[in-house]
Amino acid sequence: MLSVRDTAKAATAAKGAVAAASGADKNRLLEELAQSLERDCPELLRANLKDIQSARAAGLSAAFIERLTLNEGRVDSMVKSLLELARMEDPVGQIISGSTRPNGLKITKKRVPIGVVAVIYESRPNVTVDAAALCLKAGNSVVLRGGKEAINSNKKLVEIIRSTLRRQGLPEDCVCLIEDTDRKSARELMNQVGLVDLLIPRGGRGLIESVVREARVPVIETGAGNCHVYIDEFADLEMGYNIIENAKMSRPSVCNAAETLLVHAAVAAEFLPRLERRLAASCELRGCPITRSYIPAAEATEEDFETEYNDYILAIKVGSSLEEAIDHINRYGTRHSEAIVTESITNANRFMDGVDAAAVYLNASTRFTDGGEFGMGAEIGISTSKLHARGPMGLEALTTTKYTIFGSGQVR
């Protein structure tokens, strides 16, 4: 097993080959990788079962195990994502702008690969495929460091990817996995200055804050998702029930799931009792004092409004104005995804302008914040930063820019 530094060196040595690969070569690679995943699906699911059994033995939560689990449907989704990426335009070499200066210099700005991208992530093995595929298509090599709970799944996935690279004539070190899942290996990866060009953390708030705080290489902060749905006084309440039920219950373990429901006081007496009947059997409700005057709910604390649960728990707060809802979101949110349900265009515009987040929705679930749903094929993460990339990060976010200047002897 290579050290972290030797792994980063191997990825650095391989980056030139993938950067020089043609769009057609990269597309063939992704298509063959899709075929390999289909062919090796039984072996992959057996490896994943080992991770699931270990997680159950460790007493990890049902939501955590759901996030960890692969099945034929999820493998099929990965296959479809790879094929969609293969059909997408190659960003490398795209001309962004060009001009000719008065002195005759011709200046062109174009997209180029970043180089070596490192990804530190937790328990979702599909991230292994998404990250590798996106980095390769964008001309980068990648160093992956997943969580210990998914180590068997990740090792098998990287084995499949590296064997596909070899068959396509590319260095297998274009995709490297750090198999040491001790925290020390993550800290070492954060400090590979000169080898790692960009580090992307994917996981809970603790992981992301640790990487942002400790890393010495460039980092894009991706989204812990303390997301909100606000039911305005002019909301279509039936729509509101459907949206919050989807945003909270469809897959609570992911970062675009809603964690807090905000309700305008004018509709709370009508909205909350029916919501309680729809959700309480399968979701724990925690509410402010006004909420608890309408429905049986546990008391919501300050900590509840700050928490990304990733579980079947929903915090609820009743407020008296749109501005109060906006202030609450900007105070407690993680700048990820926020939604308003309203029939008022005025209130919708005020909310969408006033909320500081990467994705802001009118009359739709926060669960759509996803690279595939946004037409990117896949995503390597959802950036809550404001520099370089924001929101779901697809192929363009994994490139940087270069100026090429053509002269005819000009001097300054």
C-alpha cells in the first residue's frame, strides 16, 4: 500500500497523459467503464455487502446504511451517468473569449485541466465513480480518499476503473485510492502542496469544516446541507405538503434534503395539523412553542435549527413575516439549497433575491440540487463557496483557464 505522498506523486506523474487525451478517447473510456460496471456488478454488490454488514455490526443508523448501500438500481444509475457524461461536450480546449489588442497581440482565453484533484468523502460509494469519471473527462487525474465504512466498495470500484484505464492505454494512476482510512491519511492529503492542485471534501459539516480549517492546498468548500422549505402565507398548501414531504422524506441522508420547515403564522393553524398526520408516523417533529401549540412535537432547541440531521427528523418554526424567514435561513443555513412555496410573485422575488444560497427554489423541492438533475451528467460536489464554482460542480468546474497570446515580435 503506497503512502499518501507516493500516491499523490503517482497521480501527478499520470496527469499529463489524461490531459493530452482526446475527447474521443475519454468518451470511449467512459463507455467501456459503464460496460465494466455492468459486467462486474455482482462482485461489486458482494463487496458492498461486506461494508453493510460491518456498518450494522457497528450499530450505525439506518440513514447511514442507506447512504452506504449499493444495489442493482444504483449501479444502473452510475452506468447511465457515465454514458451521459460520454455524450457531453469536452470542456478541455474550449475557447471562452478572444480579442486582438491595438498592438496586434491576439489574446485567447481557453479551458484547461486543473491537474491533480483530490476528493475526501465519507460513506457514499457512488462518489467514487462520479468523481473519477468527471475528473477524467475534464482531463485531470484524481486521488480518492473515502471513508472506512465503504472501503470494500471503494476498493472494488477503483479496481474496475484502473483496469479499464489500462485497457484503454492510459496510466492506471490517473485514478488512485488511498486505502488507509485513518484520519492521519486525510490530514496528509490536505498538505500535499505542489502535488494536489485542488481538494474537494464531500460529507458532513464536521468533515468539511476540518478540511477547510486544516488544508494547505486549495479547497472548494462543498455543502453541508442545512436546507429549508418556507411555506408562505400565500402558498398553495397542497403543494406545500407535497414539497416538504419529498424534500424531507424521499432520501433524508443526502445533503439536499430539507432539515427545517418554516411556516408563516397566517397558515400555520391549517397547515401544521395535516402535516403532522402525514409525517409523524415516520419522522420525528421538533417545533418552536407556536408549532407545539398546534401539533404534538418535541421542543426544538437552538441546536436543532443548526443541525443537518441526515435522518428522519424535521425542525419546524412558525414566523410572522417573509423577512423573518429570510433572516432565519441566512443565520442558520449552510448556503446550499432553500425553497419557498408561494403564489405571490412579489414574495417569491424577495425570497429568491434575499436568501444567500447556491440554489434557491420557487415551488419545487430542494432535492433537485444535483448535477444529474441540472443536466451536468454527474457532480463532484455541491459548492457553497463563492469563488471558482458555486452549486453543483460538473465538468466546467473541474477546469481552469489559460491565456494564450500570439504575437509577431511585439515588445513592451
